[in-house]
Amino acid sequence: MKPVLIFLLASFGVHAATMTVTGPDQSRGGFVSFLEDGNEATGFAGILLARYDGQAIQPFFCADLFTPIDINTYTSQAYYVRPERGEDRVGYLFVNYLAGVTTEALGQAMQLAIWDILHDGADGPDVGRIRSAVGTPAGVVSAWSNYLAVSAGQSNPNTSVFINSLGNTNAQTLIGAFEPTSINAPEPATFALVGASLLALGLARRRIRR
């Protein structure tokens, strides 16, 4: 049954890669207060530095506020951005405005704008799951709004999303420079199909051994 299993994994673009998070870029991000689902939170917002698949250290932004990540090495897979999730709009910001992120405040603002796009449909800092708090610096809120304004209606596919895990635990998804080994992300139903297929193969192997 091994050839069938290998074919199944290959057909879904499995590529053994790693994401090694080396730490935050303190010069282009920092801890900031904001509202998360109506509750005040203080967390790091800005550029994370990491190596994908052993490459040089690169800048990444968080593409999933609600899943944590630490300094560690993760199993990782690069995927093309998905327009239906707004990831191509984030790609536009990354490609066109990353070079201008030269301060802690601008890193915070771009990260908050990215979360706003991905989790709230870019409804601005005053409404939604991600909102500004009383303690959010006015300059950060202004830059956050500006990043939303300049990216409205824009799209750039020349970035990749990196889905990470550690063992059986999901880690934060990151977005960064385009990776040539990117593949199309399977829909949840496809993942279920893969799981069912692998389960069926396992059952078949046990039956054969019996």
C-alpha cells in the first residue's frame, strides 16, 4: 500500500519544509494595546523574523491573530494567497509598503491593518473583532486607517501564506515573500477526504495483515 499512500500525499502537494521563528523585529513592531472581541489586549504587533526551509532570515507578518506562535521550529507549508480571504490584499500591502515600515509604530499599524483585513473585512479600527483601544497610540490608529485606505480594491498575488504546526498542534499562519514551492491550499473538505483516504488505507493494511 505504500505507493498509493505516497501518491496521495504527493497529489496534495506535500513538501517537507520548516519555519524557524527567530524572534520579533523590535525596530519594526512592539507591544500595543487594542480590543480583541471587545476585550482589551496587549500583544506584539509588527514584523516577525524567521527562516523558511533553511533560507536567510526574512520578514513575516502574522496572518492569524487567534493562534499563537513562539520562537521555535515548525513544520510549514507555503500556499498561494487566497483572494476569498483577503490575503491578496495583504499581499499588496506587503509588496508595496513593507519597505516603508521603518518604525515600531508603522509595524504595529500594518499588523493591525492586516488583522483587520483578514478577520474583519477591513471595516476600520472603530468596529469589528479587532478595534483600537483607549491606549492605542493615535499615530498607530492613523497609520492603520491609512494602510486600509491605500489597499482598498488592490490585489497582489506575489506573496505566500505559510501554514505552520508543531506536532498535532496548529501554530500561527504567517504571510511573507512569495515562495516558488507554494501550492493551492486545499479546502477543509479536501483535508477531510485525505484523512478518510489515509484511514481507509490503514484499515486495508490491517485487514491484509489479518
